[in-house]
Amino acid sequence: MNSDERGIAHFGPFTLNVAERSLTRNGSIIPLGARALDILVNLVSRAGTIVNRHQLMDLVWRDVTVEEANLRAQMTTLRRTLGDGEGGSRYIVNVPGRGYSFVSHVTWSVERGLRESQKARPTHSNQMPPSPIENLIGRADAVRDLTESLLADRFVTVVGAGGIGKTTVAVVVADQFLKRGNLVYFVDLSTVHDHTDISSAIASVLECPMTGSDADFAVVSFLAGRDALLVLDNCEHVLEGAARIAVRILEASPNLRLLATSREPLRASGETVHILSPLDIPVESYLLAGEALKFSAVQLFMERAVSSGFDGPLSDDDAPFVAELCRRMDGIALAIELAASRVGSFGIRGTVELISAGTELSVPNRRGVSPRHQTLQSMVAWSVNLLSEADRRFLLRLSVFVGLFTLEAAAAVAGDEQDRRESVNSVIASLVEKSLVFVTLAQGSIFYRLLETTRAYAAVALPSKEESMRIDHRHAAYYSQFLSTVSEKVATNARGTASFSPHLGNLAKALAWCFSDNGDTAIAVNLVANAAYVLMQLSRFNECYRWCSRALELLPGDQAGGPLELRLSEALASSAMYSLGNRDETKALLERALAQAEKLNDDRRQLNMLSELNFLYARRGDTQAALKTAQRISIIAGKLGVVEDEVAAEIMLAVACHHAGDQAGALQHCQAGFRAAQEGGYAQLDLITEARGRFMFARALWLCGFPDQALSLAREKMKEMAQYAHHISFCIGLTYSIALFAWSGNFDEAESVCEALLTHADKHAVADFHSIAQAFKGWVYVETDRCEEGTELLRTSLQALHAQEYFTLTPMIQCYLAKGLSNLGQFDEAEATVEQAINTVYQIGDFKTLPDLLRTHGEILCARSGHDFAKAEDQFRASIREARRQSAIGWEMKAAIQLAGMLHGLQRDDEAHKVLRGVYDRFTEGFDTADLVMARTILGQTQ
């Protein structure tokens, strides 16, 4: 038989319906472009045989001249869609020089016979429900649970928001009972306007005889003793009548089961409530297509997009847009379908733009859709119009909130002045029951939210512009007051900052309103001053910088030079560190805020600004300035008498020593800082101090000859930092750790941390750390024989960091760039690069990398033609001397290995053994690290 006669092919978890041109995996539709589908049909139809490339192109691109690259591109898409090669599965193989072959086992079923047998099956139902969707996406568990619940409990109500898919699920459950041989009666109550008419509507579906006017009696009598499923769809507007008849029917019919759908429970005796959840939606935006398609909301969107005429699979570039759209639709199936229906005409990004512009989405010509489901607004209006006037007014006011809000916030913003807390609780509970407000647990606390579709409708439905402005004002005033009580706590406890994340949407809304034409200047300035700590601790530096700039412009004249201006100036300067980078403009802002703090004798903010300046100088490679600010900080910390400040001062002195080339001093200052914290009873430090301190301690441990302790500490602290929402401290930890893993020869681990740093930096828009991650990735590539890619990454990162005036890593980057160039045979440029880096070290006084640079120079001299071993030996011995001066036995070992290896090659084994043994014997741990393993090998060769 040919493919047209066969109809449906089955292979692995896939089903290919040739006539309907659809591909499904375990019942779920797989979006596939027309060309890729044509290729699949042709290959599956000839399974086990080789199809010539040109023959395949002629079949797929009839009358069109295309390049073979088109076929390869489509084949790549097809293999990725099928998961070819994953878990050992193979579907399509390339036979070199001959073509392609479909190698998976294929079975065929005849479509016509199946359809005829389905038509012949008796339905045993007077009114059939709508035809069930063949590929029900994301609801398999719900259908199974409802079927089991009906069999066990008899009376189940599916409850959920409008458009979430209650009817769709009910239809599929009804079909399951039909297949079991049960009678099924499906009653749509959406057209019933009075609860007293429900029995008549049921009787009409049952076609049962009625004597007299008692429809209840006729229905109950007709169903008594029947083994059937009765579905009452859309009960929310006739709850009383639906509950009454349901109880009467079930009492008289012990073998009958009843499934109801409603936006709130019927509250009837014996009722079991099944809450239908939204479809799964991606939480993150940074997803590739394959990752996004694991979510049922995205699967539904793409299936409906293909149905609307969209030709092609979901691309990696478009996946974030689809993920964001599905989030905006809150996983509501109807909203997703309405949005996807536009993709065929406007494309994915065009559809996103339409929705962002507020275009109402509708499907007026779609068959089988009730009027209230033809637009998003009519869907929500159906529920809102069923509310009492008081509840409706409260719901409309709640539209001012963006995302999550607390019960306290709802009462303050949406409640009337005479409302008591108890009455607000009651209204919220009622709206929750009606699926108009949802309860969410976030950061261990209870929050509430409106679906985006509900919020958009309610915002438009507010009765007047004056009412909208009044609610906006109350919203901003509430968050200004709320922030005034938490900002200081957030400033001193970054670990708890994540608990404020649920409020960010409302903070952004309040700030935007305050600075609008209708906003309130007084609230604006205080709101920014209170919000600045929160924004910075959550790494929202660009936002903090922008709002502080605007607040300072609006600062009243009587506040100039006072504490409020200082708070704003401090936040502006601190956020500039990560929004503007290490530029002179940032330095000027920090110095200005420091001068204001000195004028007001505010020691706390003097210390804060000096700390930021210390960071700036360290990044710019100004070692002496960094050391001087650290010393000033130590003096002020002693004056304040706060142990945490004294610990921070010790850590800054440790970092300054590290850069200046005093690794023993760095280790001692770290130990002194943590000893002071322990003696002062500080179990937890500020996260920046914790990150800099612990990871600086780990680096100093490695350099001073304790690699096992260093790696253990770094791994432990990375896990700890990852749990907080303080992204800068986490980035600091990742940055310090990469070097430790690379120094130890753990390049796979180093590369993994590089990728984590890149992802985190991109996600939170921290440009400095993105460039740093690229630099370290280039280093790892050079060390793992990917020199061309590595040198390119190193060059790119060097340019980016110089543009950001981040100079402290320049010698390190140049060191590994030189090594990469040497490995590529570009010795002149390699030697010039390393010599330039050594000169830079002496110019800026940042000596931490000097032993590595001298060693690398020696390696280049050994590698290039001519082999200037004498000069190379000088460089290796200079590296050893500099490492000893710095008390950096870790660097000393690396140089000793290179020197001993060179001497062994020159048959100077006694010298090689002596120089290496003198370093090796001073280690007390780390014997499984790459350097010490190599050292033992050379010692064995030279003894």
C-alpha cells in the first residue's frame, strides 16, 4: 500500500496522520513546518530504503530550484523535533554519498476503517457533547483524576476561571464514559437565564415525557435507576437551581454520576470540587525552543498558531516571545488560543506587539464558540456582571495592582473608608471562590493576584477617570508608607531581600504614576528614597539610578543639603557603579555623596561611600587608592564600633593586599575579619562582605598552598549564595571561583561556572560580569585546546572591559591571550602581549598576576622556534622568586613544574629534581590536584 492508502503511521511515541498532515507525540500535537512534514512523509513512506537527496528535493520542492542547504536545514529541524539521537532513539540516518533513510520501525493503520468503526459505535446519548479535541494539551492528568473521582464520589464540580478549559475537559471526560458504554447526557446551561428553568433545559436534552408543569419530577423520574453520566456545563450564573436539581437527581439515582462546570462551587451536599489549574507556563524568559515546548501553554499556542496558518516550528529566537505571551495570558487556554489565532496573519512577534498595544483579540467567525468566549473582554465580563455591586466595585479597584498584592494592601487601596478588615476579608474570599482573584504563596507569605485578562478588563471598566486617579494615588501612598517601614531592614539584611520580590510590580507601577503628569511630587521623592535600598539589593541598578536622578531633580528647596538629599545621592552613586560602570562620572558621584556625608557628619554613609570607592579603585586597577580607602574605612569602622563594619574593613584590606602581591597578608586579614565576626557574635555578614570575604579567603588559601580547603570553601559558598536574590554577591562568588577551578586543572567545572555567570549577568543586565565571564571562558578555551575561539573571546572581553574602565583584569586576560597566541604559532604577537602585560603590572601596581605572566613568558620562549632556553629559564626563576615574595606557593609550584620540565628535557635532572622537590615538600594537601600530580610525575622521571 502507498502512504495515502495506509493513512496513519506509528513509530516510537509518534503518530503521523498523512491525510490530515499532522504529527503527534503521545497524543500531543507537534508543530512542524510544511517542508519538514513533506520530508517526513516521504521518508516514512519509504522506511528502510535510501532516498536520494535530489529525489527528495524534487518531491518536496516541486517546480522550485533550491540549494541542497535548504534540505540540510529542514533535516536539522526535523531531527531536532523528533529528538533523533536522544536516549538512543534513531529515526533518520544520513548515508554518505547516497541520501537519507528512515530507520525506525513503522506500523500503519487504515484511517478510513478506523473512522467508519467510530461512526458505527452507538453513542447511547440523546444529546452528544461537542466533539472532544483529539489532541488535548496539558489536561491528561485532569481528565484521569476527574474520571476516577466521578467513579468514586459520583458528584464532581470542575471549578476555574473563565476560558481555562472547564468545558473542554468535561467533554473529554464525557467521551471517556461513552467509550465505557455509559449513557451520557450533556446539558449546556449558558443559555438558561433563570435558575427555575434548569429542569426544563435538562428535560429537553433527555427528551423525557413531562406530565403537568413539574419538570423536576419528570427529570428525576426519568433518570432514576439509570447508569449514566449527566454533565451540567456553565452553572455559575444559576448556582442555586443547579445545586437543587443536582441533589434531587443524585438522591433518586444511585447509579448516576453528575459532572458540573462552574466558575465557583455549587456548594451542594455531596459535592467534590476539582480546581482546574491554568496550563503550565514558563517562569523564565531565557528559554530555547525545545525548553519552551515542554510547557503545555506553549504547546497549545503553537498548535493553534499552526492551525491559523503559521508555517514553521518555534525558533529559538521567538521562544522568549511566546513564553512571555503565555505568561501574560496566565496559562488560560482560551486567551492563548485567541492570541495564537492571529499568528498566521501577523507572525509571532507581530501578535505580541498587537497584544502589547491593547488590541482586543477575538474570533467572531469561529464555529462552536459561544459569544461570551469570542473575545477576552466578553469572557471576563460574563463573570464580573454576576457580582454584587459592592464586590464589583472592589474588584475594579483591585485592577490598580500589578502582579501580587497582600490583603493589607487590598484593604488600604481598594476598600472603602468604612470597611472593616473583616468585610474586606469576606469580599476577597468571595472573589477567590468565583475564580476572579487567585491565592498565591510567594516567599513563604500569602499573596493575591488577578489574572492579566481580568485586570485589563477591570482597569477599563472603572467608572471614571477621577476614580482611577484616586485609586492610583492611594496605591502610591500605600507603597510609600509600606517601604518606609521595610527599607532600612532590607538595607541591612540582603538575605531577606527576596521576600520583597513579590512587591516589585507594584513598586514599578507606583513610581511610574508618581512621575506622570497626574502624579504626586511629594510622594515621588519619598517613595524613591525608600525604594532605593530595595532596588539595589535586588540588583535593579538601572531602575534605581533612573528614579534617583529624577527624584533629585524634584527635591524641594528646603530639603537641599539635608539627609533626604544625602540618601538619594548615596543611592544614585551606588547604583551608578553597576549602571554606568567604573567611569569618572561614577567616581564623581561617589565623591560628591562622600562630601555630603562628611558635611553632615554621617559616619555610616561616609563608610558606605568609601566602600563603594574601594570597589571602584580595585576594578580600575588603582591598587594604592584602594589600599588607602580600605585604611580609612578601618578607622571609621573602629569609630562606629560595629563589628560588621570592622569585618568589612579587614576584607577590603585583604583584597588590597591580594592585588598588591601580598598573599600572606591577604590570608591574615581574612582570618582576622572572620575571627572578629565570630568573637562579636555575627553569624551572618552583609552579603557583599560575605561574598568578597569568603571567596577572597578561598583564593588566598589556594595561593598560599591549601587547594583542598580553597575548593571546598568555594563550592560550599557558591551553593549558599545561589539561594539569595542578591545577584551581585552571587556574581562575585562565581567570578572568584572560576579562577580557583582553572588553577586546579578542573576546567570542566570552571567552564560550567563561566556559563552560570554569563546567564546570570545577562539575566540581570550586569554588563561588567558578562565581560568577565567571557574573559574566563576564553581562558578555559585556551587551556583546553580551543585556542582560536579562546583568543577571540579574550580579545572581545578585553575591549569591553576597557570600555567599562575595568582594568584590574587586564594583565590576566593578556596573559592567557598570549598563551593562546603562542599555541596558535603567533609567537611575536604572543611575546609582545605578555611583555605589555608585565609593563602594565608595574604601572598600576597590581602584582597579583605577575608570577603567572613571567611563567607564561618562559613557556612562549620555550615553544617558539629557536628555543631560547636560557632566557626562558630566567623567566621561570623570576616567576619563582616573585611567587615567594608574595607567599604564593601555588604560583611557585606552577613555575617550578615548567622549569623542572625544561631542565629534564635538557638532561639537567639533578637541578630539575632539586627545584621541584623544594616546592613540593612544602605542601600539606592538594595532592590530587593537577599541579601536584604533574609534579610527582616529573620527580619520578628525574630522581
